Amino acid sequence: MPNGSLDKYIYLENPKEILGWDKLYRIAIGIARGLEYLHHSCNTRIVHFDIKPQNILLDKDFCPKIADFGLAKLCHTKESKLSMTGARGTIGFIAPEVHSRTFGVVSTKSDVYSYGMMLLEMVGGRKNVNSVAQKSSENRDDGLQVCEVSSENEGIAKKMSVIGLWCIQILPTHRPTITKVLEMFERGLDEMGMPPRQNFGQILEDQSCNLSAESMSTSSGTERHVFSEMLKMKEMDDVN
């Protein structure tokens, strides 16, 4: 692709000066349309599992193309749920359920999470995963000034941010499908509700309780005893 990959632009010192917010917005919608094709328009659903700026190529008109299907999986069922072992993807973009089934089933919603993380990086112009927190005065600015947002582009930046936050909900059941994401792009900002705040610890605890209840209800007497002992050991470890 003549214009290389998306990361070449969004991580520059002044990325918005090169692409501009309108072009960045069109790229975001183009990527969502590509994912919708993979998830809903193919004869067999395709889950990419590695959506990130490095895998978005731009043609001469800056039209995005999703690339690198090395980690992709085909989904032969109508429900789009996938059975897989081990995690796959890139740190910072991997959906929680891909890392641990405690959070839910792996599905096309896993790509939606990765897309949301990428959307937030497109707005912020920086990597979401950074081992060293920068403590410059710039990072202490309020609002969207850090993201090089002028008053005329504030609506675009806010809409992309809100959609991104909906996409990265911890539980896949709380995330929109990529089709819903495209519908959100068509709405006005005032028509979109704000996503709920994420309480990672509480969600993890609730999911663990749900899994425990399901396992206890479906297990035999011996299995229930073993499972009960495992829970006791876990509680003791937590106390220690």
C-alpha cells in the first residue's frame, strides 16, 4: 500500500497535522466496515484476533485495508462463538476473554475490543500500553487539548472516544457488535449514551461467582466436593 500502515501516522509527534481529523474519522469508519464484512458478510465468519494500527494498511487515497490474517480463525457456526486454547493477539489490544475465559466466550466481540483500543490510540496519538508513565505538564492538561483537538474538531474526537470506550467494555456481552458500532458513527454525539465506568475487580468477582454457581449446579457429588475444596483453597490464598 502506497501510504504504509496506520501506525506510521498516529504515533508521530503531530499526527493530526498530517492526516487531519476528517481523514482519521473516515479511516476509523473504513476499518469498522472491513470488520463488519469479516464478521457478517463472508460465507464463513472470520475473527481477525490482531486488529491494531500496524495491521491497517492505507492505499493512495488513505482507504484502510485490514491486513495480516496469521492469527485469524474461521467461525463455522451462526452464533460466532469460538472454541480455542491459549491467547492470541498483541498486548494492549487483546480482549479479556481471549486471555481468560472467566470474562466470557471468545467471539467476534473480541475483535470489537481490539478495534476500540485502536480507536482510542487514534484519538490520543499515543500507545495505550506504556511501561513508563510520562509526567510532563502536557499530560496534566484538561479536556482534549492533549490530543490536538481544536474547537471545530471536538465533536469528532469525542464521538470516536465514546465509541472506543463502548468497544472496550470488559465483558463481551456489554460491547456493541461491529454493526452497532457503524450505527453509532451515524448518530449524533448527543444520541449516544456514555458507557458505564469499569470496575475490573468487581466484574472479576461477579464472573467468578457465576462460574462457581454454574459448575456446582452441573457437577456430580464428587465433582462438587472437589470444586468446593478448590474454592476454599483459593479463599485461603486470597487471605494470605
